Amino acid sequence: MDSYDAQWVRNIEAAREFYERTGRMPRLAGGQDTDPHERRLGRWLHNARTASRNPAAAMRWSAERESQLDALLPRWRDYGTEQASRRRWTARLAELATFLATEGRVPHETHDSIGRWLRAQRHAELSRVQSEAIESVLAGWATPPPGRWAARLDRVAQWSAQRGRLPRASAADRQERLDGLWLSQQRSRWRKQALSPMQVGALDESLPGWEHPDGRQRASTRA
């Protein structure tokens, strides 16, 4: 590997590190405050994009270099679309923050549009900056309610919907008593702040008033 090839690989690694740290590609021009290191990487990326559009005119361009970029820096081509994508993503994050502030609950992953977006983020390739940005708005967002826990909640919610009330831990019926005990455990964990925000949101959505044995709702979150 000659010195030019070695520098090429170092540039890819530096651009990848920059993206993972900031959530965006380096920019060629970003105002007087733009870091010189970013400007250098931005110019290098600009030249790479130009060469890919007209490879015959590029002195050191090759299919191998293009493959390296595709493999190690998949979004290297997307300067224009990246800016629009980042604006849309930031707008959705703001929408999530507004939802939490106005609704007082975590969005439902099926019924709420922003909830579906949040679910999609768990499976997306997010930068560290993006993950931390969501975490600052909704702590614990990356961990959905465990499957067994969620299945139990669904069963209790179906029981409650059929009968118009919450199950009681003192009930004579065995299944109602077990569900009532489970719900009582959730209240105890909630008071100890041992439930994740996602679990609290799921309970709020599926069992309004679950925090109280008589089913009354919290004025602070449901006003």
C-alpha cells in the first residue's frame, strides 16, 4: 500500500469516526466556526463524490476505492439527501418531546405515529449523537417492555376491557386474583421508580388508572 492509499484509508476511518460522533458527514463549508479537520474531510468527500460521477477524469479513482467507501462509509454519497434526512429526523425528535409533554405518557408503538417512529429507531443504524438525543428526551427508550411482561399486560388489559374494571388481588376467582396481584406488583414497582418509562407508558396506554386499585387516573398526567 503506497502513501496515497494509506491516506485514503485514514480519511475513510476519520470520516466514519466523525459521523459516529456527530451524526452527520463532514462538511466542506459550514461557516467561520467550522473545524479545519472537518473542512479537510469535507473537501476529501466532495472530491470523492465528484470523481464517482466522472471516474474517467479522476486520476486516482477506481472501482476498488468506490467499494471501500460503500463498505466502510455507506452514506458518503448522500450529502444533499443527508441534510434533508437530518432535518426530518430532528423534527420527529421534537415531535416526540412535544408528545411526552402534552400527553404525559410514552407513545403507543402501534396506535401513535410517533410511537411507530420510536419503534423504528430501535432497529435503525443510529449515530451515538442520535441515540443520546433520544435518551435525553425519553430515558430507557432503547429497551421495549420485555416480551413476557408485555404479554401479561395484554392479558390483563383484555380482562379489564371485558369487565369494565381492574382485576382485584382479593378476588375469589383464581385468575383474577393472580392478575390483580401482578398489577399490585406493578404499582409497588412504580412507587419505587423501578419500572422503565416504556413500561409505565405501556401501562398508561393499556390500563388507564392502573396506578390506583380503584382505577382513578392521575390528574397530573391525564388532565
